[in-house]
Amino acid sequence: MNGTTVRILAFTDFHGDNEAFERAKQLIRSDKRDCVVVAGDIANYDLELAKRHLKELAEPGVPLFFVPGNMDNPDLSAWSGTDLVCPLHGKSARLGAVTLIGLGGSPPGPFSTPFQIPEDRAAQLLSQASSGVEKGRLVLVSHCPPKNTQLDVVPSGEHAGSMAVRSFVEKAKPALVISGHVHEARGIDSIGGTTLVNTGPACRGNYADITVENRAIVRLERF
């Protein structure tokens, strides 16, 4: 990391897949970046397993930032992390020239998943996380993508994203939004000058290699 560039390996939706975690750890060790981002659905329902996997991903010594997903135990959002594992739900963290903020969970949907957050509460958490943050190179890590983009379309054709996230992006204009949640909608999109990425589920071998300079440069990769 230099003064103006931050390099990120981004993952989401491991869903407790041991092989995917092991392969991700090998990638982190062999291809070190400035940080690792995990955008939720780490280990379905299992709080202790999620913590263990996150700590193992940080073993190569690279700072890791995460939010819980809608399939994670809600108590993961209150975990204080470790020296290298930094929770972002409703919070911010500075890394070089970039400020990361986070929102876990997803809006209430047809399935009774463990960590669903009403849109008004999501808007409050985003406001809380970004309070006092400079509007420079802001990176939002949100398990759920913004509403009405290419990244939130489910097989029925409906948009399953978050209006709170979209409204925040339109107002705060972050450089980048890293998300997951909708497995079928892996891709790159934009809202205004904000780059959006749904990295695709890590349990199917997907991740993103990202460089944040004056703008975000995103490459979708597989391991």
C-alpha cells in the first residue's frame, strides 16, 4: 500500500464451505494485498465457526474487514474481532487513503433468515457508520447490493437489493460498493460515478481483485 493506492481481495458468501476457505487462505497468502474484505454469509447460523474461519483467513497477516450476511448468526455483528479481523457493521475503519464502512444482513424477505434488517434501520446504520467520515475514497461493504441494479436480480427477474443502500450511494457517492447476497447476479455495475461489484459466491470459487486509486478498478476472478 502506498499513499494513494489500496489493493483489496474481496470475497462473499462462503456459507461455511471448508474447501473454499482453505483455497481463499492460500490465495491471500500467495498473492498478498493491502486488505481482505468478506461481505457476509460466512458460516450459516454458526457463530463460533464464522469467527474461526475469519481468524484463519487473517493468519497470513493481512488485515481483514467483514460484515455478517443474512445467513449469519446476528451475534456476529456485535463481535469485537481481533487485531487483524475488523468488524464493519455500522462502523468505519481507515486503511491508507481509503475509509471502509459496513452494513451486514439484508432487508426482510420471503425466507426467515437469521439476520434481516428493516430498511429504515439499515439507513440509520449507514448514517451512523459514515458520520464524520471524509467523502474522499469511501468504500462501502454491504452484504446486500443496492436496489435496481444488475447485481440484485434474482432468477424470477425481481430486484432483491436494498433501497437504503441505493439511497446512501446516491447521496454519499462512495468510490466503490462491495456486495454479494444474490448469487446469480455476479458482476460489475455503477450508480453515477460509484463502481459496484457483486463478487459472486466464494463457495462456487468466486472473488474479486480490486485496486482503489482515483477510481476503483475491479477484476472478477476465480480460485
